[in-house]
Amino acid sequence: MKKSEFPTNRILWFLTFVCALAVANLYYDQVLLTKIIIKFNVSAAQGGTLITVIQVGYTLGLLLIVPLGDKFDRKKLVVASMCLAAGWLVAMTLTNSFFILKIFGFLLGLSTVSAQLLIPFVAANANKSNTGEVTGKLLLGVFLGVLIGRVLGGWLGQIFSWRIIHWIVSLLLIICAILVSVIVPIDKTEKQKSYAQILKSLPQLIRKEFVVRETMIFGATAFAAFNIFWVPLTFILTNSPYYFDSGVVGTFGLIGIAGAFAAGFLGRLADRPNSKKWNIVALGVMLFSFILLKFTWSNLFGLIIVTFLLDIGSRMNMTLNQGRIYHLAPKLHSRLNSLYMVSYYLGGSLGSWLGSFAYQNWGVMGLTAIATVILALSILYAFLKK
């Protein structure tokens, strides 16, 4: 298969599914946590530490494992990552110790980086003229993975035990790993010799590449604002004036599917010379959604519109960011993706805390004010750095 022919449309959609399946690993146990708590007879606070260690493991995987794609064949790393994740999912079902479960959960998060290895692999080996479009379609899988993990995992959790879900997902990961090893070509990009030098080069890339710095800021602030809304949303929907149950709250996340499907189309914007302007538009859409939230949060239709706009802006921003960094040197793609995703999730973690803190102390008006300030500063930065 020639480089200009990779990826074919069929392979691209398969890899999009692989990205969705991989990312979903991070979210199944979030909705299955109640069952896990009952099984291990631990408190809700203790159960929450399982989700924390999975996220910590994932962040370290982004920082330490994803850059390995600039040294080794990314295809082999993707296959290894999927097989390891499948193994840790099974291992979690075989222990009766909650402490051991958390260790396996940490290792699951650490190894669940196949999507973030696969995206730079495809971007580096694809036709350079449509890198943004290809990246957008793969990010569709990433976004759908969040929905699959939270929504589908929640509904299946009502039918099956959490252990059975782990086994089913493990089997799917192994099958997909075999298919990737068979139908995806080898990684032909130039490789670095030293892993230590790769890690040492990360700060240098931040200093050298303005696009990297800019997308890291855009990504971190957008995901922070996104979580400022989504983390307290459960409290908003389960209290006055809605009083919805957990099933309706989980299904509410399906509104985000519109933003996920938009990502495939919006990825083309990253291939244009004025892609930064579209970043500003995306952040502006998010800013407008929070202004709208201030006036409509107690109206269900208004809240749905806010959720729709916020998700569109967030997904558009991320797709543009990753499309832009993949127009830089292919031999740097894994490191660039690592830097971007670490800043992205650190921003999201800060947003989760700020959202909970603001809502507990000042309600919806508090979280609206904080998110508006964060997004406004990001847009101001974009204009000042023209």
C-alpha cells in the first residue's frame, strides 16, 4: 500500500472504531462504580479513588509512553497497548482486594494510550494534504469512546455484572489488535535513537514551536471550561427544578454525539492557512454557551441548547488543535501529541475541581463566571499573539 493510498476509507473507519473502543476503557468503571463499591464493600469516597488512579495512570501514559512512538514502530506500540489494556481489564475481575484492584486500574490507565499512538501514526503516514481531515475522523472515535464508556457502559451495567463487561471489552480489544497487526502498514516515519533524548526534547519543543504552545493553551482552557460545566451537571439535573434520576442524567450525554460527528467535518478546517481563526470561533462558541447558561439553566430546552453548543465548540477546538500540530514534522508527532494531551487533561482536571468548588459555593452563577473568565482570557491570548 502506497503512502498516498493510506488510509483507505474502510481502514480509516475501522481505526476510528479502534480509537472509540480504546478511549472507552477510561469511562466504563465511572458508571459501574456503584456495583464495584458494593462488591468490595468500600465507601463511596474509597471507590472514587479507583477512578482517580485510572486517570493518573492515563496521564502518565500520555507523558511517558506516547513519546515512544518517535523511537519505535507506532503500529507495534498500538497492538501492545491494546493487548496490555485487555489483560489489565481481565486482571481487575480476578482479584478480591480493592487495593490490588486499584493497582490494576492504574496499569489499565497507563496502557490505555493506543488511540493517542494511533492518531499520530495515521497522520504521519497519510497523504499530507488531508492530515486535518483524517485526524478529525479519528477524533470522532475518541469522542464517541467517551459516550460509549459512559452511556452504553451504564445501560449494559444494568443487565450484566461489571466483571462480564470487562471480559467483553477485553475480547473486543484482542480482536481489534489482531486486525490492526494484519491490515495496517508498518510505520515508515523517521525514528529517534534515544528515549532519554526524546523526553529531554519535550521542553525544547514547547519553547521552539509556537503552534505547540498555542494549542496547549487552547486545549487546556477549553477542556477546563468543558469540565466546569459537565462535572456539576449531575447536581443540576438531580436537584430543583429537574429531579431527574441517574439514568436520564447518563442519557443526557447523548447530546454530545452531535459534536462528535461534527469533528470529522471540522477537521478539514485545520488544513487551511487561517486555521487559528477557527480556533477563536470555537472558543467563542463555548463562551457564548456559558453566557446563555446564565439565563437558561432552569429551562430544559435551554440547557439542551447550551450542552449542544458547548460540545460543538469543545470538539471543534480539539480537532483543530490536533490537526494543526500534525502539520509539523512527522518525526515529532508522538511527542507533540503527548505534550498536547498532557496539557489537555491537566486543564480538564483543574476544570473538574473548579466546577465542583464553584457550584458548591455559588451555584450555577459561580461556575458560569469562572468558565467565562477562563475562555475570555484564552481568546484574548489568541488576539494578542497574532
